[in-house]
Amino acid sequence: MINGLRALWLENRQLRLRDDVPRPMPSPAEALVRVIVAGICNTDIELTRGYYPFTGIPGHEFVGEWEGKRVVGEINAACHACDACSAGRPTHCERRTVLGIKDRNGAFAEYLTLPAENLHIVPDEIETEDALFTEPLAAALEIQEQVSIDRNDRVLVVGDGKLGQLVAQTLALTRCHLMVVGRHREKLDLLKRRGIKTADAPTGKFDIAVDCSGNQSGFAIARAALRPRGTLVMKSTYAGNLTFNASSVVVDEITLIGSRCGPFAPALRLLAEKAIDVRPLLQATYPLQEALTAFDHAQRPGALKIAVRP
């Protein structure tokens, strides 16, 4: 290995910059990707709070260059041999590594490696800054892979942050009866300008509620807003434990659905068609040597997407 790459390093919940990280060496099935830009996700922040005991380079949202082409990448690297992979569930591979989250160094560095099969070429009509949102947009689209939603459904999104914004925009394409509740007027105004109904608190009962808040109070709002036999989609990572009334979930026959990664191809298609507007969500970009400042910025109240460029 060749030493000397600059990267952001997470260990014992502490972030620090390093200039001595070994250059990653891809296996024959992997690609070596030069990172162009990487985005800070709430999951990255939760890792610093103990969400998962990860040591290494965090970061899983990126646009990179491979063989002269801009690429984005699915973050789960599967073994293709375990029971989950054989059953067609590679994102739940029993031996998977996850970019910047589990057993695989991530995108806050000059280079990363991923299986070549995980990479998607970015169409020329998508700007690099917009392509940065491919992974979280795919995660938002996963909801519609799991739950059938049509124009007759009453759907509530709890949370007006980066993920809540993308979830709301993708759900709006179904023409459902959509409402987004949040705490930040300027963020809610972004959605209002797209014709999406917003409020400080939910009114009425909903068929489906999506919690994008990542906290106890947001989950409670989503749960309380559901009608009996409604569906609650948990779309956030939580560093701590959630407490809720399990008996009410049983009595009301509530369906709880965890939702994680999603399909990249539809996300890229929506970005190419400009059906989703992500540019207002990119708030600031920092050079890699200022990544610690970027993380501080990302944790400010009301912050949207913060990016890092090697």
C-alpha cells in the first residue's frame, strides 16, 4: 500500500483529519474511485454519537470519477453467497460491508473502493452537485418500493430536514393527500413553493406516516397521527432507543416498516428529468482539510446538506 492519503477518520466517536491513510487497494471485482465530492448525512453524525461502533473513514454519499466517468455508488457490498443473497436480498447480505458505516472505508477521503457492480454512471445532463443527492433520493424512493401509495392516501411526513424534503418531493409525485410537519419555517417554505402542504403540527388522521425526524418526539407525532390499521414508516437512524406504547400499536393494528437504502436508477432518472429539485438543499461546500468545520456546520440547527470536496 502507498501511504499519504488525506481523509477524515472516526474512532471512539471522535473525528480527526489524517494525512497518512493508506491508499485503498481494490480487489479484482472492485473499482478504485476518485472522490469528487461527498455529502454529510445525519447517519454520519449519528455515528459520532454511537449509532454503530464504526472505526475508519465515514461518508457514503458521493460523486466520484472512475475510468474517466462520473459515478455514484450503492453503499452495500454483498457477498452473493449467503442465504440472504441467495434469496434476492443483497442489501441485507449477512456478510455485507457498508460504505463508511460497516467494515468499509467511506467517502470523506481522496479515494474509495466499491464493487464495480455497485457503480452507476451519472448522465451528462445531471450536474455534479445534483448527483450528490442520488443516494438519499434513492432512500426516499425506497418507501414506494415497500408501501403502495396512490392519490387517495392521506400521507404525513414528519421532519423538514434533508431526508424529509426528498421524501416529500417523491411522495408528491404520487398525487397523494400529502402534509409535511416540521419546526423550521424556512425549510417548510421550500416545500410550500412546490405546492406541498405544510404545517407545524398534523391535523386529522392519516393512512401512512413517515418519520424522518430521527428523534423520540417525531416518532410520537407520526404514531399519534395514524388511523387504526395505518402504516408507520421509520425512515431515520436513531442513536438511542425509542420508547412507545406497544399496546396501542397492537390494539390499533399499526404496521411498522423500517426503510433504509433504495434504488439508484429511478433516482438518477428523476434527477435527469429535473422532477426533483435538490439544489436548494445544498447549503455549503468545504474542502476536505476543513471537514471538521463542515461537520460542525452540519450539526447546526436548521442546517441542510453540507458537502466536502477532497
